[in-house]
Amino acid sequence: MTVSTDATTPLVFDPYDYDFHEDPYPLYARLRDEAPLYYSERDDFWALSRHADVFAAFRDDVTFSNRMGVTLDKSAWSPEAHRVMSFLALDGAAQTRIRKLVSAAFTPRRVRELEPQVQGLTEHYLDRMFTANAEQGWADWISELAGRLPMDVISEMMGVPVADRDEVRRLADLLVHREAGVRDVPPAGMEAAIELFSYYGDMVKQRRRQPTDDLTSALVEAELDGDRLTDQEIMAFLTLMVVAGNETTTKLLGNALFHLSAAREQRSDVLAPGSDLVVPWVEETLRHDNSTQMLARYVTDDVELHGRTMPAGSKLLLLVGAANRDERVFTEPSVYDIHRSKDELSESLSFGTGRHFCLGANLARLEARVVLEELVRRVEHFEVLPDRAVRVHSVSVRGFASLPVAFEERR
């Protein structure tokens, strides 16, 4: 199927379509203008694409509930979704309880204290990558660094042994990838989820027997007014971390290099000696081409919007990627601009807003900042080889499976 972006053709939005994954933004623009509340008869979902509507829906988790999960896939759309997605698939008091207990272990201080470790991993992987670059004139940014470091950071924090990390990474990848024509979680993804859950179940049992100084033990020991997390609740949170925390940061790092390489003047600004543009580079990447493109919600009551009525019981997609390009909020939203004002960047919905604001936002920003600051310190120039880049095909995650880049190190 070819994505229709010409206003004279019927407006068809298929989140599973490979052509759409290559560049969703022209279609998002049509949705914002022509069908701000869109309905797909084929897959029986609604979609909101304007910034104001997506923002309001994020803030109203009574009408727009997380109780069925946050993914479009039919097999994952279930009142039992919280068993895999943790508090991401809960509302109200149940969500607050889990989030508070998890936050008692996954503290801002624990995240800040990761910086030396992230720095060490960055230097290790950059050394390896530059060796490959010297040998062949380029290196794959994803396989050499971006696809490895976030998983290492999370695994180290959880207490996953080094020997197991490649396998855990492989299983996490299987959960998000979709083959062409597949409109649900494939059997390989189902099996990967079961394997991950079993693996984390064993880890939790080990920590109950013999606590260590890691996040898993901290989750086991977390307590508020006598309340503690069950093994099932800890396993669900660890699974959420390895999928959401790993994949999204990998894609952020890939998208950052891809877009800056195409913006040559801005690339020169970032790589100039003494520049201090890494943070705005990260924030503009999050706005311009966010890793998480869409999240699902369960509509609990009839909603009238833009002349249409979404009935109670509907499945709704909040199109974060479309909201972050809304010309009603952002100046020239399709232009990648690392000098964009802080006021505009503060309107980005990349990490959501309200009760379900991403718990891992600080960790993602820390990893991206440390990695890209070290890259800028060590690189005089880089050039993405776009014709050889390979995209990940996923309903909700946008980024690269492979991103060949030619680097010139500073002398």
C-alpha cells in the first residue's frame, strides 16, 4: 500500500503500513487539517492529531483511560495489559499506588548517579566504533553504540549480568518489530514476552533470597505505609523498562544524528569548538521526530469533537508525532531547528503530560546528553549515509535498525 498524501486522494491512515513508517509527517498534516478526529473502519480505531486535542486527552485519564494498555495491537488490547505494561496500563488509585512504589526505588538520585557509568560505556563504545570507522570509512551508529548503550545502562541498573544482555536486547527488539502485512503482535513477539517475563521472574526470586545493590532489589524492598510490590508487579515494571526505556533511547540517538547530518549549518554549529548545543539538539530531535509516535487510549464515555462522536468503548490513538508538528503551536514545525525557542520546545509532548508523564524521561535525557556531548568532544565532522540506513518497522516506535555514519575524529 502507498500512503496517500495528496489532498485529492482519499485520506487513509494505516499505522502498520511500511510506506507510512518511512515518512508519516505528510499524512499527519492531512489528518490535522482534514480529519482532526479520524476513524479507521478497517482497524476500528479513532485518532487525534492536533496538539491541543492530544494534550487534553493526555490530561484526562478518566475519559481517555489506559486500562486496556497503550498499543494498537489487538492481542495486547486487554484489561490485563497492566500485567505486562505495569502502571502504564492503569488509571487512578491503582496507577498512583504502583507509580509511587516504583518511584521509591527508581529515584532521581539513582538516575543522576548513573552518569559516570553512562560516561564509561560511551567511551568504551565510541572507541570500538572509531576503530570500525578507521578500518572501513564508516561505522553503524546503531549496532556499535546506540543499540547497545541504553540496554547496558538499564541492565546494569537492574542487575542483569553482562552475559545475558545481548539476549535480553534481542527479545526486546522482537516485541516492537512488525513484518510487512502483520497487524498484531507476531508469534515471535509473544514468545519473547513470555521469555522476558520468565527471566525477570527468576531475577526477582533471586533478589528476595539474596538482595544486592541494584534496582531489582530496591523494588523488592520498596515499601510505603506497609504496602509492597508483588513479584508480578516488579516483573511487569522491569519488562516495561527494558522495552520502553531501551528502544526509545536507541531511536532518539539514531534520529539525532540522522537529522543533524541533513542540517549542515546546524551540524557545524554543534560541532564547533566550545559550542554548548547538545541539550537543544536533543530536545529538538524529541520534538521533530520522536521515538514514540502514538499511544492508545480506551474511551470511557461518548466524546463529541470536531463534529463527530466517538462512542464509549472506542479505541483511540493519540498521535504524538503529529501533535509535535502542529503549526498551530510550532513555528515552521517541519523544519529541524536546534535553535528553536525554549518556549516552543516546552510544548513538546514527546514524554506525554499529566499523570502518565514518562517516568524514564530524566534517564533518556541523561543518556542522550552524555553520549552526544562525548561524540561532539571527539568528532570534527560526521556524515550519515542515508541511502544505506534501515528503518525499524513498528506501529509506535520510529527510528533506525541500522544507521551507517562516516566519522572524522578530532586531531
